[in-house]
Amino acid sequence: MSREHERARGGRRAAASTYPVMVGAHVALLTLPLLEVSRRPGRAPNPFWLGVLGAAVALRIWSIRTLGDSWNARAAVPDNLEPVTGGPYRFVRHPNYVAVILEFAAIPLVAGAWRSAIALSILNAAVLADRITAEERLLEASPAYRQAFAGRARFIPGVV
């Protein structure tokens, strides 16, 4: 679906060089915690982190559904950008990245894989710092985006 959206809308990709690292980080997110906890079978899932994970997944789905055809995994920004300001975008500029940050903490911590949570969150932070900086550079080139999101917080409502 992401490739179809990107092909249909075109645009310039943000931080294309770190995209493979991002994919690798997501693969690691699904494997490293399993390896870490495989030596400690029978541990019950942490209910707090299960709740955080559920909220993160819900936020991710809400964000992607709100973007509709504008969503793509490679952060391609079309030249004729029409900003999406509904759904969670009413509150912050990057709700999908908030969801990703929460997932990188919650998925390992559900099973108590705190080493994986720390290492993967650091890797994710490095990838997202590059990606968000590059994506915002492309977005800010659009007068419509600048007007729609002037003063709106990046990640936490009320904190610019």
C-alpha cells in the first residue's frame, strides 16, 4: 500500500539513506527481545507495557488511516502537498512517530527485555532524528504545511 501511495503522489524522499537502517531496526525489534527473554521462559507479560503497546498501535492505526493516500513508509513528500490536519494531526505534527517511539519501548518491555528496549530505543532515536529532520525540511518548503502546522507541537500537545 505504501509503494502505491508513493507512486501515485510522487515527491521527494526524506532521509532515504537511513531507510535500510530503519527497516533493520524494526526487524531487530521483533527478534532481539525474543532472544533476550528466551533464557527466562514462563515470565508473565507486563500489563502496564501491554497497555502502552495497545495505545501505540491504536495511535499508529489512527495516524495512518487519517493520512489515507498520503501515507507512505519512506516519508516521501509530494511537491503539491496538501497537509492533513485531522485525526491525531489536530494535536501534534508527528503522531505516527510518537507511536513508533512507544512501540520501541513497549514491545521489549512487555516481556521484561530491558536491554533490548534500551539498545533498540537508542538506535530508533538516531534513525528518527535524521528522518524527522529531513522530512520537516521537505514539509517546511510547503507554504500550506507551514500555515497548517504553525505553532503545533511535534510530539506532545502543548510542547512545541
